[in-house]
Amino acid sequence: MTIRIDASSRLSLASGAAAVTVVLWASSFVAIRHVGTEISAGALSLARLGLGSIFLGALLLTRPRPAVRRWPAQRDWLPLIACGVLWFGVYNLALNEAERRLDAGTAAMLVHIAPLLIAVLAGLGLGEGFPRQLVIGGLVAFAGIVVIGTSTSSGRAETWGVVLCVVAAISYAVGVVTQKPLLSRLPAAEVTWLACTIGAVVCLPFAPALVNEVRAADAATIWWIVYLAAFPTALGFTTWAFALRRTSAGRMGVTVYAVPVVAIVLGWLLLGEAPTVLALAGGALCLAGVAVSRRTA
């Protein structure tokens, strides 16, 4: 009886943490869209990742110190650098630039083809093959991308926004695949902090632009940047790791499908914008394709 209560409690805690993650990650799309009117993509990436590294480092210091401290071995650094450069550096740069051209909801729908791309990479690099549901899901998701591209093709900038979101999704997927083996050897919080720090280092060339743009920005914009670093980055990744440790990867993978939905609602409430009907249809195809690809035969 006690075991059942404990198991139920763990599931409830994991569900709560996952819900927090979904809301925080969805809000990041809205925050990036808002801040992008004053802060350039590179400067915003550096500010978010630099502050995020500080906040994540502070969280690590408050955690109980393990009896045996684990530091990345030599073999860990290559995938760790790849994760930091791609998932944190390139992903943020591409997404920030994309959201200067696309609304938050459309960007969120496009980026969340990443679970499908992860399955494709696993088929290529890990020998998991290409089952029929993966091929069908890929075709459906690709059709969704084409529909979204058509719905925003009235101007060159919007088309580039779609391309940049796909680049962000690819970077996200490759980053996750390179991170996966690290989590079996190192604490998730440490991996996240190191990857975030590496991403910040990659963005250091944008430091002069950040200084100049922050000086000209209003207080609300600066607070939005702090919010991005503290909540979607530091807290969001922490609650994700907390939930992932207490439930299955498959269950957690399904939760990210809710991020675009929440992002669309928040974009409508806070920014007064929403994707076009055609973009919504394309986004639904993208998410349907991802769902099909993750079904077991």
C-alpha cells in the first residue's frame, strides 16, 4: 500500500514539473518575440545564455554536494561541446532571428518537429532503422512545413523565418542526441550548466552589440531578458530534468506537443497575435507527423 502511494506521489510530482516546463518553454517563444523588437538575435542569445549559466551555476551550488564529485572525462567533452554549440548556441541564434520574422505560435509549431528529427537521427546514427510509422510521420510533418511556408510566403523575410526555425529544430535534435549518452554518466544539472556555458562562450562575439543595445533598451525589455534566463532556461531545464528522472522518456516526449498550443494562447493574450489559419493547419500537420512517428508498431 505504501509503495502505491509513493509511486502515485512520484507520478504527480513528475506531472507537475512537466506542466511547469511546458508553460515556461512556451512563454519563451512569446518573450523572444517581444524582446526581438529591441535586441538583436546574437545579443539576446548571449544575454540569455550568460545569465542562464549564472543562474544554473547558483542552483548547482545550492544542491547537496555528492559524496563522489563527477567531472566530465576526456571522452565526454566532444559530445558536451557539440550539445552546447548546437542546442544552446545555434538553436538560440536561429530561433531568435526567426522570431523577428514569424509570430511566436508559428515558430513554436515549426521548432517542435525536433522529436521527429531525433527519431531520424537515431535511425541513421544508432542503427534503429526507419520503421513505417517514422517514414509516414516524416512525410506528414514535411507537408506541414510546406503549408506553413506557403502561408507566410508573401514576403522573403517570412520564408527565411521558416528556414531558420527548421535550422533551430535540427540543432535542437542533434544537441539532444549528443546529450543522451552524457546523462548516463553525469548529473543532468551539471550537463545542462556546462552546455549552457559553452553556448554562452560561442555567443561572446555579440558582446559589443549586447552592451550597446541594452543601454538603449527600456527597463521592461531588460526584465524580459532576465525572465528568459531565469525561468525558461534555468528553472525550465531543471524541472524538465526533475520530471524526466521520475517518469519515462516517452511520456515526457509527448508533453512537448503541448508547448506550441500554450505558446499560441500566450501570444494571443500577451502580444495580440496568432498564426494564420493556414499556418495553424500546417502546424497541426507537423505535430500530427511527430505523433505518428513516435507511435510504436
